[in-house]
Amino acid sequence: MVLVSVAAACATTAVVWWLAGSRPSATAVAGEGGTPAAVQSQASDPAATGDPAPTGDAVPSEDATPTGDATPSGEATPTGEPTAGGDGVAAQQAGQVESLLSSSSSTRSNLSTAIADATRCRRNAVDTIEDITASRRDQLTAARTLELAALPDGAALKQTLIAALDASYDADTAFLSWARRHLAGGCTGPVSGDRDYRRGLSRSEAAQTAKAQFAQSWQPIAEAYDLTIWKAHQI
């Protein structure tokens, strides 16, 4: 009986050891808070969740075109300047006016000296005023033949220029009549009281008014085509 009891006890002990060796440990089955260890391992590893960890600033797959600094397809025409379609014709017409104004300026600069010479009874003064008057006549004729349709308010600009040169021509003609009579009469008598001299002054004032109006209209055109900005007293 004793031997049978000992054998039974040994058998029981062997079964307990076998069961203990084949049973999973508690550490392998559960982690902290009851979460399976395998799941906890995946949760702590970003690569295991399917969402890759950022490596830094994301690099676009292709260069995006900036929306705020778009490159224009062509150069824009500056506001206020003639468009490309009529620019060539307008530039040519503006250049013709510039040439006429340059000639008029040269004529004007000689007139004051010639009048002063005539008051001093210098004979060459009459010849000078004759040349000035002829130049004014030619300038007036040239102004009447100008084609300024391509310029802003070209028709009004042309008429203002004609009015200015016409008044100047009348003034030169009046001064020439006075100078001839003054020198022919031995340079006697008051100059300021002469009827032709007074007419010359009056028409000069009218010319100056027209020139001021023209100069105001001419300035934006001169700026657009890089031409001389003539003042009224220079024309």
C-alpha cells in the first residue's frame, strides 16, 4: 500500500510539472492595463500601424507654379501711351510737330534782337525781320498740312498750333512794316505810338495765349515719345 501511495504521489507531481511547463506565462498573455503585449508593441511602433512617421518637411512631387507672381505672357503697354497698333504712325506725326516747333523756337529767339536793332536804326534789322517773317510764313504753311489724326486730340492740337503760328506771323508782318517805315523816316518819332508796332504787340499777345494752350496739350505727347516739352515762350 505504501508503495502504491508513493507511486501515485510521484505521478501527480509529474502531471503538475507538465502542465506548468506547457502553460503560457502571464507576461506573454497580457501587458499593462490588460492590453495584449503584441498589440501594445504595435501601438508603440509607428511603422506597425501603417502610418509612416514624417521624415521632415514634405517635398512636393513636382514644383508648383506660384499663384501670386505669375509671369505675364508679354509686356503690358504702359497706361496712357499709344498702343502698338498705331504707335508707329503716331510717333512719326509727333516727330513732325517736334521739327516744326524747333524751327519756330529758332525764329522767335531772333525777333527780339532784330526789333531792338531797328529801334537803334541799324539797317540790317529790316533784313533780319524779313527773314523771320518768311520763316513764320513757311511754318504756318507746314502746320496747315500736318496730319495728326493718330495723336490724342490731334485735330484740336493742330488747330491750336495753326492759331499760334498765324498770330505770330501777323505780329512779324506788323513789326516788319514798322521797321521799314521807322528806318525810312530816319528813325524819328516815338516807337510805342506807331500803329504797326502796337499791332505787332497785340498779335504777339494773342500768339502767346494760343502757344500756352498748345504747350499744355503737347506735354503728354512729348512725354510719351521722349520729345522736347516746349514752353509757350519758346515756340
